[in-house]
Amino acid sequence: MENTESVGTVVAHTLSDHLKNVLHIDALRAYIAWPNLIKFGISAVTIILFYIIYRLVKRVIKKRAVAKFQPNTVVFLNKIVSYSFYILIFMYVLSLFGISLKAVWGAAGVAGLAIGFAAQTSVSNLISGIFVLGEKAMKIGDYISVGDTSGTVDTVGLLSVTVHTLDNQMVRIPNSTIINTNMQNYSYFPVRRLVFEIPIKYEENLSKALASIKRVPALCPTVLSEPEPVAYYDGFSASVVLKLAVWINNKDLLQTKNDVYMNIVKVCDEDEIELAYTRYDVAIVSGGKTNGINQE
């Protein structure tokens, strides 16, 4: 009797397992039915089309944007296109699995709000970075000055700008600092003006001194003839202030400074024009009196 019950139990379990397998096979067959296969094919084709469009847009940016925009702007556009493609594919895949996009957007909104409060400085720099890139106030290779920092631009990013100083130190400048302070870009225009201040003694012939200084630009090969150099008197202090303004190419800055200063001294020596300078007269008085020092 017990053997009969054991055999019946085994048969029951066997039939149950067989039915489960049949149900799994039926479920699998139902899943790979033609409607689902067509849906899968359409999804695959859609993703491939998205990828083709993504590659075409990247190629257009590479060919056309490079000629019209600055390098940092091209990098920014490439990042926007890439991130947009990944987000679209992610959202599309979620929709294939029946996940409500409204719930995703809601969760993203809550997460974005939390992240915004936790990283206000980064968000401020990010928004400022968009304005920096949009204004095109600088590009890689420009020499800029922001506050007490001056250097050549190495990178222009969404959060910060990096420069290397004349003593070859890397400095990171947050974009919010650039937006909120005055920035000077010495390389924005191809030419710039240099103004040299020349102190002339009151005892000198001022007309002669002016004529002598006007000879200096012609002796300096890096000084541009257009716009024309200008020499003029600009006030009184410990001496008569004579100024010489010349225009140069940015790349000739140091060479021009050396040439102008050396030729100022040269023409003044040739024309016997004495430049003003600080001079001390020391008088030694005998008889127990204190030494006296006079300054001119």
C-alpha cells in the first residue's frame, strides 16, 4: 500500500513538473510571437537610426563648426550632442520596458533639486561657464588677466578656466569669478598700444626734447607706422611728464619695450637732453651739527 502511494506521489510530481515546463514553453512561445518580434525589430532599427543621426551631427560639427567657432565652443557643442544622444537612448529603452517616463522625470526633478542645494557653487560656475562660452571673450592661447592672476589660457571648461602664468604655474579660475569681475584679454585684438612715460627736467628745452622723442619710433622695427605713433606732454610732477604712445603686434611686446627704452636713452644722449631722476645731495656739516640730506 505504501509503495502504491509512493508511486502516485512520484507520478504527481512528474506531471506537475511537466506541466510547468509546458507552461514555460508556452510563455516563451507567446513572448517570441510575431507581434513581439516586429516590436523588437522596430526598436532595434530606431536605435540604429538614432546612432546614425548622432554620428552625422558629430561629423557636421567637426567639419563646419571648427571653421566658425572657437575650439572651446566646439568641444562644448560635442559634449551637448553626446549627452543628448545618451539621454534619448536611455529614455527610449525605459519606454520599451513599460516604465513611465513621468515617474522618471519626477525623480530627476527631485534629485536635481537636492543636488542643486548641495552644490550651489558648482551650479553657479556651470551657468557662468555657459555665458563665458557664449560671449566668446577668450579662446585657448589668449593672455588674460582676472583680478591678481594673469596667464595664457590652456582650457575653457563649463566649470572653470585654467591658465599658466609667466612663471609656468597652473592656475584654475572659476567661471563665476570671471563673470563677476573685470577680465582683461590682451590677445583679443591683433594689435595693441603701449605708452611710455619719459621724465624731462624743467631746465631742458621742452620743444627740443619733444622733437627728439618723436625720432624714437622710426628706430624701432617692431613699432607700427599705422596707427601713427604719438608723443605729447601730459602734466607736471617732480619733472615734466612726456609720453610716447606706439602701436605694436601682440607678439612683439617684449622686443618693442626693449627697443623703445634703449632708443629713448640713445636719442637723449645724442641731443644732449637730460632725463629727470631722483637725486640726493648729502651735506656734511662740521662743528657738532647734524648731517643733512637734501632730496631732489
